[in-house]
Amino acid sequence: MPIHDWSRVSSGLFHEFHQSWTVRIKDALNAGLMPEGFYAFVEQRVEGPEPDVIAVQLQTAPRPPAGSALAMLTPPRTKVVDRLPSEASMYARKANRITVRHLLGEVVAVVEVVSPGNKDSGHALRAFVAKAVAFLRHGIHLLIVDLFPPSKRDPQGIHRTIRDELAEGPFTLPTELSRTLVSYQVDDDITAFVEPIELGEAMPDMPLFLGRDLYVLVPLERTYQATWDVCPAPIRDLVRSTSLVGEE
């Protein structure tokens, strides 16, 4: 279904949708999308601020068979693939560290759904970006879903703001940016699979990496639709646009 304009509502009202959506994403991942040994949880504590959805590995998971709906050797397809080589970041990830792990397992991936509060001040945006960069530098794969337009604090979008903390050099999206989906794969380098999207478009499924060449496709559109279907009517009325053809 078309993406709605969530900038029309307050942070508190989006929070209602946000909370329900992240639970549905978690449930969808655990309902047969994750390889054996991997599980998704909502708001389990990780270093620093808490994320929305995390994937943990409880044991060494077997690779799924070729052709399965889970992980594939074929790289995911997005409009933009941005590789962020950084020698300093590479050595930082390889440096020894002492960790105390949660008894449920090792955190391997995080899903973050951007909220209005993540952009409403320079401090808030810097905190969100610092959290994202910390995950990546600790080898944790990351999927960011940003349904809000660029602000004066991130005029070229959330990916460019994160990218500037990780790598030098110019980067411009080949399409006009409105909303952004971006999946980060952490290996020797960091690769960002970027999908710019617009209001009125359906969301594509996005990869959530669990390891080298191992990823699952997160059903963003299906879970968004399911959340919208039970969203309180007054909230739907505020974000619904009559200009979007085919909206329910």
C-alpha cells in the first residue's frame, strides 16, 4: 500500500504505529524467515541506546540450502549500492575487545525505524547517528527504515549523515531523496544497500544481513499493511492523503 505522510502527526501518535509495526516485523522474522539458530527480539538491551528489533544467534547456525527463501549468495538488489572502505574502521573492528554477552546469544543485526524524535534536534540526530555507527563498528549489521523526509539536520538523508561518520569522499543519490530504506552489511568494509522511496510507493522487502552473504528479506510492506489495518482511525485520518491513488 502507499507510504503515508507521517510528518503530519505528532511524535506521540507515530510512536503508537511504530511500536505495533516493530512487533509485527519481529513476529514475521520469527515465523519461518530466520535460519535455524537465529531469533528476533524487540528492544533487548544492546550497548548504548536500545534498538527497535535485534537478531541474535544462539548457536552456530547451518547455512540454508541453495534456493531457499532465507539467505542467498546473490547480493540484494537496490537502487544504490554504496561501499564505504575505511582502513581505520577496518582495523577498529579487528581490534581485540572484552565483551560480556547476554545469555540469549550474540547480537548480529539490528532494525531501526526512525522516529520524529530522532531528527527534532541536532543532539537527537547526533545520538541516533552515533548509535548506528557504533553498531557498524562493532560488526553488527543494520537495517534503517526512515519514513520521514530529510530535515535541515540531514539535508541529504539519513544514510549520507551516517556515511559521513564512516568514510570520506562525495556521495550523492542518483534520485531525488524523500524517504530512505538502507541495509548495511559489515564485512572487511561496510556496504550500504540504499533504496530511496517516495510517498505513495509500496515499500520493497529489504535485506537484513546476519553474516557474510547471509541475509533475510524483511517483509516491510506486509507488516506495514497489517499495522495500518489496526491503526486507530483518528491517526489514519490525519496521515491519509486523498492524492494517493489506491490508498485504503
